[in-house]
Amino acid sequence: MFGDKSQETPQSFALVLLPEFTMMPVTSAIEPLRLANRLSEKMLYKWTMHSVDGQPVAASSNILTMVSGDMETIPPHATIIVCAGLNVQHHADKRLISWLRKMARRGNDIGAVCTGAHVLAEAGLLDEYKCTIHWENLPGFSEAFPEINATGGLFEIDRDRFTSAGGTTALDMMLTMIASQHGPDLASAVAEAVLHSPIRHHSEHQRMSLPARIGARHPKLVGIIEKMEENLEEPLSPSLLAKQAGLSTRQLERLFRRYVDRSPKRYYLELRLKKARSLLLQTDMSVINVALASGFSSPSHFSKCYRAFYGRTPYRERGIPVIGAVA
């Protein structure tokens, strides 16, 4: 099991890089292993990099990364980490899915960083497991895999599956593993070496607090925006939001104008459109279903609002040609 003290040393990790993978989670996963070896003066961990076809892989930053070989060159008992990033739904090919299922049947520990959780879910390897994924990808992931328990935490370690949300969360996940296997003193020393202190708990929030994001700490404003974010599929009316906050509609208008320079209606619309864009780019949902999931009952109204905000229609966002449309 991932993080089990009974792991033989050196423990072998195999990172499978998908095209457009995000570099930071990969380095955040590897560097703690390197430093654990250095600080303990023992070979506790080793790692190799792989791709589906054995060819170098370009990250989302366009940095070309060399690999040791294809998936068949991965050591038999290695802990596997699927590393993904942008457009993950286009890079989870059948060969990778089939191979991951075979490794799961063999009993390998299998995990993912960033959007790699999408690949594990596609392979059916997260059924009845807790997992997480980057907050930007969470709406699309939840729509695509509603039966999977995606917590939205920094990382999740559940038996022989592990996932981290992206960015530096892989660092906290690996530090937690090191602490479990080789003691908190070594994990703390590694954290200090990379100037990362304290080690974050898996359940901490991925995003900054809402007051930090909006640049305002007005409790009623924060409470209303939280209500908006919780009710994107079935939007609440301004009058109901005002009533629940103990305000008049006029006071609600003034509050939003003062702190976020928008009307409540406009702010709510932008939240819904951002969710819609996430679903368009990260799922195969039809445009009509994306509209409904974002609180629009009329596809034409959705398209009009989307174009006014993003400068293109939902169909063009996906690169789908619209018959009769003017380029």
C-alpha cells in the first residue's frame, strides 16, 4: 500500500508522462524523494520517467522531457504515478487505460498528480476510492464521473490509490508518505530543505479563502457569494439572496457595487459562465447539457451570454463548426 512502512527499499517509482503534463507537480513529486535519499544518506527511493510510446514528452510549458522508455519498461513492482495536465481527456488512449487496468490487477500501487486522476477514473481505478483533482477541473470531473468520491482536498491517499490536486500538493503528499515510511523527522528535514513548512494536511482547501479571492472581508458579501457558488445549476434570485442575508435588494446592489464593482446579477452570471467554460473544455457534454448544468434554461440565451463574455460562441470554444455561421 502507498505509504506502507513495509515497502522494500529502495522503493521504485515510475512516472508516466502524458502530453501537455504540468511540470510543477512532477518536480514536486520527485524532489522530496531525492532529498530523502540525500538527507538519510540511504537509497530509500528510486524513480524513472516513461511515456506511452517511449518517446520524449512535451510538457504544457513546451519543455521536452526525455524518458527511460515506454510503459512496458517499468519495473514490475513499481509505484506508478500518472502525470497529466492540459487536455487530459484527449491523451487517455486505449493502450494506457488497458495497461493501467493490468497493473491494478497485478497489485501495483497506482496514483496520479494534477489531472491524472481523470485517467485513473477513466480506467475504473477510482471506483470506491477517495480522490482529488485540481479545483479548475473538479466540476468537469464530477460531471463525467458522478459516482466517484472527489473530495477537492489537496491530496488523497486511500489504500493503494493516491491522487494530488496539482501544483505543490504533490510535495505535501510525498512528504506525508515519507513521514509514514521513515518517520516525521526525515519528512520535516526534507520540508525544510525545500523551504516548505509546515507540511499541509490532505484536507486543507486548494483555493485561497473567498475573502482573499475577492479582496473583501464583508461577512454578508462573503456569505452571499458562497451561496452563489453553491447554486450555479439552479441560480437563486437576487431577492432571495438578499432576504437570506437580511438585506433589501437595494442594499444588496450597493454591497456588490462597492466591493466587486458589479451588480449581483452580473457577478452571478460570470460565475456560471466560468463553470460553463470549464465543462466545455474538460468534458464531452453537449452544449445544451453544459447550458443546463450552468443554470441556463435556454441554449440561445446561453450562447448569447457566452459570446458577449468570451468573444466566441460555445461551439467555437470547442472548435465545432457552426453550419451557416460567419467566420
